[in-house]
Amino acid sequence: MPEELAPSYLELSKNAFQKNILFFRDLIGPDVKFCSVIKGNAYGHGINHFVPMAEACGVRYFAVFSADEAAAAYKAATEQCHIMIMGMISNNAIEWAIEREISFFIFERNRLNAAVSAARKVGKPARIHLHLETGMHRLGLEKHKLPEVTDTLLKESEHLIIEGICTHYAGAESVSNHVRVTEQIKEFEKLYDWLRDKGIEGRYRHTACSAAVLNYPETRMDMVRVGISQYGFWPNRETYMNFIKKNHTDRATPFVDPLERVLSWKSRVMSIKHVEAGEFIGYGNVYLTSRDQTIATVPIGYSHGFGRNLTNVGIVLINGERAPVAGLVNMNLLTIDITDIPGVKKGDEVVIIGHQGEQEMTVASFSEMTNNMNYEVLVRLPENLPRNVVE
């Protein structure tokens, strides 16, 4: 959709993403593969726009949750890239994945058998990742089932390429999970050694998400799967503070956040009204003017991800100033108080998330107002909002 037809739009900063990629590559070193996690429509950034931008920054390995996301990434890719499905792919879609050399996780025997059958039919080996159960108790091959899995892997080796051996940690962003995560690391190493002794090795050992990369250096192994942090967000405040403690040794100088937010969300002033004191704004009686006020209407609402619970508490940026929401957030529009912001006119830029002048509305501050995690705010941004890549 062209930007001029839409009530609001998203901008993706290529320079910010490039900076984040360089930060992680410096952190993990030249021998560790960087895998960009683009599940949840690239965390709301939009697979169609994000993948080509990431390619331009040198990324060639992408991870998705499901086959439909893999199809979107495959279509968006312009370079020779690899796509990895970490979660859902039906057995009926495995042939489709094999034909396109899309790899996928194996966390149960049924899927392994289906992969072998599909590979025979297609006449091309399936690229698989063995997802080991190490203590997450959600998905993964259990230890007691590995002997029969190993037998199949060795017997059907001509139909299978073991792209990776992996696991996922149960909350590497929080010190409250430290014991559990460290036990998972030990368990993975034991299971990996057992498989290697049986003659099973993968191209990559990969276990680290963003939080594990930052908090547990030993988990970086051969490849890292970086999600939220590549977009410029720390997994949580605890991880951010822990990183500062470990890496900011010169207390005389302020710490500069090495991550930059890739996404901005913008709209425009739709209309302006001057309202006398003692009048209600919009539906109902939730906002009463306490003086003569100037009210601007912005064409975004809860259908666009600006929650109704931001009524009278939300904030946007106009002309470099913070403007509070005044009245109920509607399905398609909201009203804001611009009485103390001079010079606002119809068509002026409104920033919901991002920078304007010296001010910034972060996803973190937006998510705190909505009582959602920043992950939730991002993935709920509508797919039909235009996304534009800017420098």
C-alpha cells in the first residue's frame, strides 16, 4: 500500500540495523554464524521489507517459526539465503521445504519419518536440525528416544543432511532461571557428545537466543539465533543492566547503548479543533476540557495497535513535543491535546514510536503504558501498515 493512502506507516532504519549487526558480530566473533530470527512477521517489522534490508547488511541465514513465514521469507529473499523453520510445518508441507532446501527442526520421531519419506519422493535430501530436549519441556527429542532416532539417522543418511543440533533455553534473560539454564547447557553438551560418539554431527551447534548470547557466552557455539535484539531491543531490563555491569568499566563516561531501534511508527494530524472549557471530547464523558483547548485528531486507533487502554494516558510526539491523548481511543482515531504546542497544523507528522526532535517515544515506554511486553507491542502492529526502509 502506498504511504499516502495509509493512516499511519512504519519506517525501518537500515543504518540502525547495520549498527546492531556489527555489534553482534563483534561480540560473537568471525567464526560464529549469525542467524536472524524473523518470526512474528519479523517482530512486526514486516518480513517482506526486513529480509531484503537484512540481506543488504550481509545477513544470509534466517529463522522463522512456521512454514507460512518460511514461504514469505523465501519470496522476499533476493540473494542466496537459507531459511530455517524452528516450529510448525505439517508433514504434508515437508516436500515443499525440501524442494526449496528450507531446513526444519526435528523434535519428534513422526516428523523425522515424514522427512525421510518426503526426501525419497522428491529425490533430494531433507535438511534437518535435531532439537534436543534439555529441560524446557516444550519441544525436543527426549534422551530415551535418541537411540531409535540415531538408528534412523544412520540408516537413512543418504536422505538427510543434519544442518544443526540445537536446543532452546527456558528464560536466559533472567537470573531467576540461572540454575535451570546452566543445567540445560550441561545437558545439551552431554547429549551432543553422545550423538557425536554415535557418528551423528551437525553443521552447526546452535542454542543461543538474544538473551543467551548476551548473558551466557558459552552458548554462542557455531551459530546464534538473534531475535529481539537485532531490532534494537534488549530482552529485558535485567539483561541491559547486566551488560552494562560487565562491559562499562569507565565510570567517568556515560554508557552509550550499542543497540539502536530499527522501527519508527508515524502518522499525521488529520484535523484540528478549538474547544471551549467545560466540554467533553469524543465519546462519553471520560475527558472534560478544563480550559479553552486545542484538540488534534490523529487517524490511528485500537484497530492499528494503539490500545483503548491508552485513553487519557497515551502520549505521542508532535513538533518535537509530547502531546497527551485526550479522550477515548477509538477504533480508527484518537484525539490529543496540543494546546501548549504552538504551530501545529493539519498534515504535521505525529510520532507514536520513535524520535522527533530531542524527544523519543520508545517501544518500552509505549509497552509500559499498555501493560504489554515490547514483544507483544511489536508483533501486534498490523501487517497492512506500509513499511518503508530508510537510511
